[in-house]
Amino acid sequence: MLTPNDEILAGCQRLVDSSPGPVVLEVLIAALRTSYHLKRVHVLLTQIAGDAIKNWRGGERAFPNRDLLRHVSQVYRHGVMPEDLHFVLEMCSDPTLAPKKSADVEDLRVYWFSSLAKLKDPDVEAFCRKIVTEDLGRWTDYRFVEAMKIVARFWQPADAGSFTLISKQYPDSLTRRDAKRILQRKTT
């Protein structure tokens, strides 16, 4: 674990700038685990995530790059700021991060929703409400559950119909239960 000071963070920046492999970057992310909330560390995490998605789009889809995208997304939320909105929305909607085959159940976009949930912006509400509305009754979008939780924060009376349907028909019983609780809390 690193205790960040200007010298250590400058060294970390040089390391990230040298374009090391995903495994090295994962070690750096782990070493900075008590400092994710710091602005300079957040800038490093943004650069790491940006480089990782660029490599992913370029065809580097091996497990080390997949793991890097997963881990950087999980810690990104600690320092997420309003100015990160467009980057986070891009990561939550990037089609290259979606499962390619029906047998592939990992949707790397889902991991970015913990950052998205921390941002208070009408674009977040619209994005999540669109996911919920478009997937009602189909239940095929892995982002649905996370989007549903965010929609509950931006509740509108019209959401009651969607949440009623979710509470009765969603295939997962925990999600049905959560929808019932949200519906009761918001409509009573």
C-alpha cells in the first residue's frame, strides 16, 4: 500500500504514462487503495480506465484487460465528480463492454453504475429510466437492476406502473422484492 505524496504520485503518473500492461496497472490500483478519494489518484484512475477501454475497443479482450476494467470501475466511485458524468455514462453504455453471446453473462458496463449512482444529474435519470423502460418484460439487459435502483432515487409518479410490473414479473425474486419495497416506500 502506498502513502501518496507528491513524489510517489509523480512516480505513479510516470508509470501510467509508460503504458504498462493491465497486470501492472492492477497492482498500482491495489497499492493506492486507501487514496481513491484523492483528486490526483482519481485523475490516474480516469487515465487508466480511458487507456483500458481504448485497448478493449482495439481488440485486447483477454482476461487481464477484462479484470483491469472491472477493478478500475469498482474503485472509480470513491472520487467520482460531476465533471466525470460523460465519461461514466460512456462506460455504462459502451456496447463493446456488453456480453457478446447469450452464454456470456458478464456485462462490464454494470460495474460503472456505482459511480453513476453518485452523480446527481438529469442525464443520469434519463439514462437509467430509458434502460428500465426499454427492458420491461424482456429482462435481458444486465444493467436493469442497477438502473432500477437509480430510477428509484429520481422517482416520478409514472414509475409506479413500471415498478408494479417489475415486482410481479421480474425473473429474480430479490429484484421483485426490491421493486415491491421501492413501490411501497414511494407510493404510500
